[in-house]
Amino acid sequence: MDKRDLSTVFRERLKMLLTRSDLNQSAFATAVGIDRSALSQLLSGASTRLPRAETLLNIAAEFKVSLDWLLGLSQDEGVTGEIRESLEIEEAPDGFDRTLLAKWHAEAAGTKIRYVPAGIPDLLRTEALIDYEAGIANKSREAQAGETQYRIDYNRRPETDMEVCMPRHTLEIFARGLGVWDRFPEADRHQQLLHMATLLDDLYPTFRLFLYDGRMRYSIPFTIFGPYRAAIYVGDMYLVLNATQPVRTLTSHFDNLIRAADINAHEAASFTQRLAEMQF
């Protein structure tokens, strides 16, 4: 691996550990035996130099990760001899900012996130739709709103790169007020579609929505967090895949959905705008 690549991977993983730790930079630096200015230099990327071996060992020992993972030589962050589970099951509780899902988004910042939603993408929902869907699913309205706002804020970060792919017919069914949205008022559906069109235009190109023909393709809802993990949504739980090969397989599946899209990202806002203007 090129020295610059090595330095970049180390910096990304150091930032990941800092985020996970819930420590400020001063406390983090103290924990690994360096001063804050040295930590700031490592995080800034101003130099391709790696820290001393002693510091690397301290970081690995303090946060229980392997040196190979810290330096980008392995995708398995567990210490030598420790096998990380390739499949985990996590509940999907209310309070999005406190869930593992939010943590995984934070860890994957700077890498591509791929997302197949179960319905209308969370960050594109209006307050009216949040209220309606929270009511029929018997979930906390505040938690749903918090999740939506978190995702909007996340996608406004300059380092964000998110692709979303979903069936075109989901939006067409929504526009007609069919399925789970049969009691959602027409005026609210109209405002929802206009809201989506505005956000799609505003967030492009860091957030890109692709629409494929749901009669020709099928996909379960899932999210891929960079090269690190994939979370498959199964109602109130997530099946979390940590092993490299399953993550790559799901990534390939997602890329095939993108290739099959008949509405591409630069067309999604105008398509949604047209749906809002149609009379059903």
C-alpha cells in the first residue's frame, strides 16, 4: 500500500475510534498517551507520517482493535485470535440518535452509503407523513422526526456520498393514495411530493435517488455502510452483516439495481414534481 494511502486509511480509522469513544479530543489524546496537538495533526491529514509504534500500540490496546485493522491491512478490527461475528441481530428501538444505526452512519462518513428504503426515504418525509406513518405503525412520532432530521443533517455534510435506489412504483402508488397511504389526504400527498422534489434538487449530488421498475426487479430494504457492514431491515430488527464477502455481494446487488434504473438521479426531482402535478 502506498504511504499516502496508508496514512489516509489510518486517519479515517482514528476518526472512527474517536467518534465511537464519545470522548473529546483532549480526553482521547490522554487515553492513548499523546498530547492534543499531536492528535490534531494526525486527524488533519497535513502530513503522511504515521505516529510512533508505541502510539499505534497504545491506540490498538486502548480501543481493543488490531494493528492490521488500524493500518488498513485488514477489514477485521478484532484483536489477533478474536473472531468477529459475521452476522448479528440488532433491535431497531426508538430514539434514532442513540441507536447503532446512527453510529454506523457516523463511522461510514467519507465513504459511500447505499440505501434501499422500505417506503418513502426517511429524510424526504414531511412532518405530516411522519405523523401518519408513526400512527399506523404505533411508533414514536418524535423518534421518527429525529431520524428524518438526522439524515437530512448528515446529507448536508460536504463529505457525504449517499445513493438511494427504490421502485418507481412506490412513488406512483403513494401519489395515488393506495396501499398504506390510502387514508393519507390528497393535499398532504401533494405537499409531500413537492417537498421531495425540492430536497432532491437541494441535496443533489451528495444524495442521489435512482428509481427502477419494481415489476422487473426486487430488493429487500437494506443499507450498506461503506465497506464496513450492511444492515438488512426486517421490521423491528436489523440483520447486520459484518463479513467482507456478504457486504460485497449486497453492494453488487445494489449496483445492479442502479444499472436497471429508468429514472436516474439527475431526473428524480423533476419526476417527483410531475407526479405532484398529476390528477389521479
